[in-house]
Amino acid sequence: MSKISDLDIIDLAGTRAKGARPYYFNDPDSDRLLSIVMAVAMEHAVTRQRLDALERLIEAKGLLSRQELDDYVPDRAAEGERGVWTQEYIARILRFVQQETETLRDGVDVDIHAVQDELR
């Protein structure tokens, strides 16, 4: 089994799911945008829940007040780690665009409207 540190997170973010991609709108660009928005919404929801839990635990244990958390300024190392995380996050959010770009690059020509008609 691989350690987390040995994994290429950005590469894994581009992993394709098996099966046909569902389409919800007649306009493929609307489907792309929906995929990106939903990925951001899921990331945000999970982060918000975890942040809320951490802030409540930290305050309940008397470790820090919420004001101290709000006033925190990261050092240079923390800023670097945040930068790496941001790149990985953007890769996850734009996974759908990356996959479509790879499909075009690999020469697979798919008529999106024909696929949508087949799914109806």
C-alpha cells in the first residue's frame, strides 16, 4: 500500500470515473459549468463542517478563542503549504475540463448532442 506522501494528488484528481457521464442540459457548456460548481460546493461543504468542528473543539478545550483564530497570520512555511494545497484544489475542481481536454488531445471525437439523445 502506498503512503499518502507517495501519491500524485494532481494526477489522481484527473482519474476518470467508469461509465457514461450524465448530461443535464442541452448546452454542453452548462454541464461543464455545473460540474465545476458542484465540485466547489462539495469541497466547501466538507471544509465548512470540519472547520466548524475544529473551532468548537478548540474553544471548548480553552486552547484558543475564536478571536485568536481570526487574528492568526501564517508564516512563510505555512504559506508555501497553502500554495501547494491550492494547486491541488484547483486540479480537483477543474478535473472535468482536464478530462475533456485529454479526450480532444487523444483524438476521440464525440458528438455531445448525439450522446445526450441516446441518454434520453
